[in-house]
Amino acid sequence: EKGGFDHFMLKEIFEQPRSIADCLRGRLKADEGYLKLGGIREYANRLENADRIIIVACGTSWHAGMVAEYLFEEFCRIPVEVEYASEFRYRNPVIKEGDVVIAISQSGETADTMAAIELAKSKGAIIFGVCNVVGSSISRITHEGAYTHAGPEIGVASTKAFTAQLTVLAMMALQVAFKRGTLPLTQYNQMLIELETIPSKVEKALQLNDQVKYISELFKDARNFLYLGRGYNFPVALEGALKLKEISYIHAEGYPAAEMKHGPIALIDEEMPVVFIATRDKSYEKIVSNIQEVRARKGRVIAIVTEGDTVIPEMAEFVIEVPATHEALMPLVSVIPLQLLSYHIAVMRGCNVDQPRNLAKSVTVE
Ligand code: M6R
């Protein structure tokens, strides 16, 4: 059942080239300029004409929502708010008739996310679901939606469901951008082509497994970890930190790299591993200076970089090279080594990776 892997988590990490391809299947044909999410039909124009989008989710799904915020704002020019479902439901949020809500949930059973949906629905919002489990409660209470089609995810730590969520959300944003005319056609077509290459790039990123395992051995006894990223890689930093804490029980925090100066920098000394997600994008120069700041305080830098980077290898203790892609799709690739890092560290520490203590696969009580 684990297909020759020691744990479901590892199997699911390695399934990602296929699960992402499954998610794209029938929905994207880049050479024909074709993109369509079949589940979004009747209410498609509500999404396209939304004045704002509210995303509700928890945990890893909330991280996918953070990436979606950047996607929808950049490509569709629609303001987005990403909310923890638990906070949203209890704070008397402002929801107007016709507001659009996207609820993201792997299991489709998360209690807080369901309650947030019910609340928004009662105020007249249109709800789109992004769920993995077909026929789950959330997929039934939403108006429309798109399944992630990642297949059953058994490991408590979400991996392939996360990348499938990112894939669906990217398709959703591109579909809306096309209809709204907010993305020039050449760029739109370029994005479709790029999206189609993601499974093979993820496949390539998985070849880093041995290198990541080697690095894991050196850091497995660390007591803390910091994860830093900017732009589209900021949510990836959050996700990397969550993966590490939930399965290895090492304290880890994710931050937007620039926020480091506003507090976390005080933690940096020669014992602090800092994982930078520093692939080539608009904020590259900025993150390079953040790496230098950490080095100046003797922090131990592990950097995820784009293949062929010649600058960061000069300053980081370890660099992990991932294939280049458009920055908006980079989380799909840059998260892979972070999933592997948390996995190997957890195994080396003797933790139960598939069923970490105190956690359940779906949180059906608030
Ligand atoms: O099933 P959901 O996507 O609604 O679950 C949300 C969170 O409980 C979930 O992502 C959790 O944070 C995972 N254990 C993360 O790996």
C-alpha cells in the first residue's frame, strides 16, 4: 500500500509529478490555449466580476490561500483577503450579498472551514470550494468548485494535496484573468505553457532527495529553525516551517524575509539554521541582502535557489538548486525540498511521520 516507500508521506511526496498532472488533466491544453475548470460554470461570472475575494482555510490549505492571494491580485486585479476560518467565523466579518468566498480544504471536513462557509452563505456570498475528497461535506455545501484530484492523502502532513491546491488555484486565477482581460494574451499563453511543465520540474526537484537527506543529517538535532521567503515564496516559508514542526517537533517559524529585522533577527546565532527560499524572481536582490544579514550574525544558511545561481552559493552554507519557472508557479517547485527536509529530519529523530502526536488528518472539531 505504501508502494515500496517507508511511509505514506514519502510516497505522497514522490507522487506529486503524477498528482499535479492528474489535476491538470482535461483542464489545460497549453498548445491550444485551452484552460477550463469544468466545476465552475453557472457561477463563473460571479467569480469573474467579484469586487473582492475572501479565502477561508486552515493550516496548509491556508498557506495555499496565501499563494492564491498573490495570484488573484497580480493576474486578475481583484483584492483578496485570506482568513483563518476560525477567526473569520467568530469576528462578525463584513460580508455582502454577492461577495465571493473560496474555501480550501483537503479533507473537506474541517469544522472551522465549514462554519465559515455557512456564515458567509447565510449573508448571501457565493462559495467556491477547492477540495480533495470527492463528495466531502465542504464540497457539498459550496455553490461550485474544483476538485484537486490528488488522490487519497494518508500522511497527516499535507504534501500532494498542497501542490494540487496550488495547481487548481493557479488555473482558477488564470481563467478569471483571461475573462477579465487583465493579463496580456502572450503572458497568459506563456503561463499555460509554464503550468504544463510543472510536473516535470517537480520530478526534477525530487532528484534532490539524496542531497536533502545529507543536509537533514547535519541539522537533525537543531532546536529551532527559521524559514524566510519573499513574494510567492513567503507562504512557502510558512509551509516549510509547519511541515517541520508538525512531524519532527522542532520549533520552526516562517516569516517574510524582510520582517526578520523587526524581531526574529534577535534569535540568530551560530546555532540557528535559517532556510531561505531564494529563487530568481522580482525580490531576488532583496533576499540576497537578507542572506548576508543572517551570515553576518553567523546563522547557518540553507538556501533553495534557482538552478545556475552563482551568487548565493558564495554566501550560503548549503544550496539546493531547483528548476526555474515563473515566480507565480515557483511554490509548486520550491516546496518540494522543504517537504523532503522535514520528512528526513523527522525519520532521523525517530518520529512517527505519518501520524504525528496530537494531530488528526481532519480536524472535525473546533
Ligand atoms: O483538510 P484541510 O485542508 O481543511 O485541513 C486543514 C489543516 O488541518 C491541515 O492542512 C493541517 O494543517 C495539516 N496537518 C498540515 O500538514
